[in-house]
Amino acid sequence: RPIAGRKIDEVEGSLVELTDLQKEQLRRQQRREVAQCDTLEALEKLAFQRGYKPGWANHIWKARQDKKLVTS
């Protein structure tokens, strides 16, 4: 099976280290985005945008469904 290479895009700019506060704000923003996804398709789209593995959306969706069953 041939190995497919990836193209790496280089972007001009400079790297800066995030403070702990900035890291926490970023985490909260990412959690909000996940919480706003109300369908499996929306979760799959978010997973694709973030470069997550294909099973991530299904895992989150199943956990939500299980939580609904427990609280009902």
C-alpha cells in the first residue's frame, strides 16, 4: 500500500507563548463550539475543521445521548 504524503502550508508570522489565562479562554471557546453543535452532522463538520479523528464526533454524540437517558 503506497504511503500518501502531506503538503505542509507555511504561513508568515511569529509564534508567541500563550499565558495560562489565554489557554483557559481558548479551551472555554472550544467547549462552547462543541456545545453549540446540536446534531451529529454539526459535530462531524467541527471535527473535520479541527482535524480530529473520524470517530470523535460519534463519541461525543453517543456520550450526549447516554447522558440524556440517565437524566430522563
